[in-house]
Amino acid sequence: MSAFTDQVAKGLACLRWLPAYAGQQLVRRGFRKAGPQHLIVALADHFEPSIVPGVSGRHADLDEQERRLERWCREYPKMADAHRDGDGFPFRHTYFYPAEQFHKTLIDRLAEHCHDGWGEVEIHLHHGVDAPDTSEATRRVLVEFRDELASRGCLPRWNGQGSPRYAFVHGNWALANSAGGRYCGVDDEMAILAETGCYADLTLPAPLGLPQVGKINSLYECGLPLDQRAPHRRGRRLAVGRSARTFPLIVQGPLVVNALRRVGGRLRPGIEQGVLVTHDAPTPARLGLWQQAGISVAGRPEWAFIKLSCHGMDPRDEPVMLGAPIRHFLRTLLDAARDGGDRVHFVTAREMVNIALAACDGRDGDPGAYREYRLRLPGRGGEGAC
């Protein structure tokens, strides 16, 4: 195969989701549930204090990481406390911290920040970067980091009992070796996630590239055997009246075409992926696209799931994490929802999955009642459960 043909093939693979997107637009166009809509908003933060902007493979030294984290823990509550949803919860991050970069002092401080009510810690993992990883090494890193988080009261258990459970985001988006062997190398990764207690994966959507599967804008169960490469490329959408059975669930963020996208004040049509960065700050227009994606549990369209993502520790993105852009957006979001009869629920990844599980079990009404439905942190009751 020539280099040109190879490039064309890779380009087409990157856009394998377009047919599904076109079909979704035909089905969902013009649909709007009568009555108020509940906007269930979570932010999956690929939280890497070690990040060195623009330099791959290099980490900031530990002293600098500690300074960054301390500043975050000091400044974030000042921003978030002023923006609370209808249930009284502030806008929170779910901090997907890299398991391979574990440092006790950093995790202790982040756990303290979360116990104070500003978010929750989950598991992120970069591996297979220089050479393909192995199943054994992957399982060991996940278990060790899972147990470190659980020992600090950071992870939930099913109905408050049993072994720790966790949510996951794959580094470089290469979930279950979906990037053609790069940045992973472990075909049975999804089975390992299931075995070690992962209840949901929040990696997708991916930037244009091989890791993006054809199934988009969905909450679903993997449809292929979990020991296969990329078993999430097919799946069964979560639906009211059908309890979820196959974990981890796949919780996707929005992936839509944005013909009127503006970046830096200039019109640049492109792809909307729900990523918060300084050069593409959240706006009411982007919110409309996130809602347009129509991510919901089948049979409960009035509960709109909006999973966003960011790299909160990237110094280049501090304005959109802590400054005027995010403050303005949150204020506008809450005001518009109130005026329009909708209701906003700021949730963590765990709470989002609990609400989805409640919908599958036929629960309705106010989704905020189901934040602690099945996956419960230590000391949390089972509100909404039976």
C-alpha cells in the first residue's frame, strides 16, 4: 500500500462515526421533550499536575506539582462556590488522576480537596507509550492505585458494600488498544477493567484519530466480548426497563459537527467534542450543541447527559478553569435554565452513572434524587434506592 493510500485509509477510519452521526441527526432533528429538561452535567478532568505544556514525555518536578495543586485547591472553591445547581451542589470536577504518576503527598491533598465537596477522584492511565504494555502490568497498576484511592475514602462500593469500584479515562484515548497498538497494547484491557471494579469508562469522544469508534453520543454496554480489542465499538444503548449488566458502561460526551464554530473570534467550522480549553471556552452556543447530541437513556429523553472533558492542570487553560470564561458560562447556564424552565444538575462521574442506572431501573422524576443510587462513597446513604 502506498503512503498516500495509507493516509487516505487512516483518514476514513478517523471519520467512521459520520454515518452514525447523520442517522442520529435525522432521528433527533426537531425533537424536544415537552416540559422541563434536566441537564445532568459532569466534567471529566484529565488531571495531570505533572504536565509540561507542549512537551510530550516530560514531567514537571514534584515541587512544582505540589505548588500547582495547592493553588488549585485554594482557588477552585472561590470560583465554584458561587455557582450552585438547583440541588445546592457547586460545579465540580471528576479528577481522573494518572495511576502511573502516583505520589502520596499529591493524592492526599487532592483527596482532602474532594472530601471538602469540590469533586471526586477516579483513575486515569497512560501506558504502552514507548512499547506495548502487558495485561499483567496493566492489572497491577490499576489494582494498586485503586487500593490507594479506596484507603483514602475516595472510591465507592456497590450499595456501599463489597470491593472498591472506580471510573476510568484512558490516556491518549487508546481505550482497549483501539489506537492500532499505540498507547496501550493490551487487547483484553476492557476485561481487566471489569475484573478490577471499573463501573464506567468516560474516555470518549476522542480527538480525530483511530481511537474514536463508530458508536457516538451514547450511554451503552459493550456489545462484543470484553477480552477482544475495542469491544466498545459496538454496544447496546442503556434503556428504561432494562437494568445494566455489562460493566464498565461506556459514557460518551458529545460529538457533533459545528458548522458555525468560532475560535478566537474567527469562524472555523469543525467538530464539537465537549472539550474545555482557553481557545474554545464554553458558551451558550456550545451548550446548544451538547444538548443537540441527545445523549440519554432510551425512554428517558428529558434527562440529558452532558459529559465534558478538560485538562485542568494545563497552565495554558487556567483562564477557562478558574477565570472569567467559566464564571460567565456557569452564571449564564444557571440563569437560562431557570428562565426556560429547565433544571441543571452538576454531578460527578459517579453520580452521573448512578442517575443512568436509576433510569434503567425505571426511576423517573428528579434525577438529583439518585446521586447515591448504587455506587456509594463511604458514609453516603442510598437516596433514591430501594
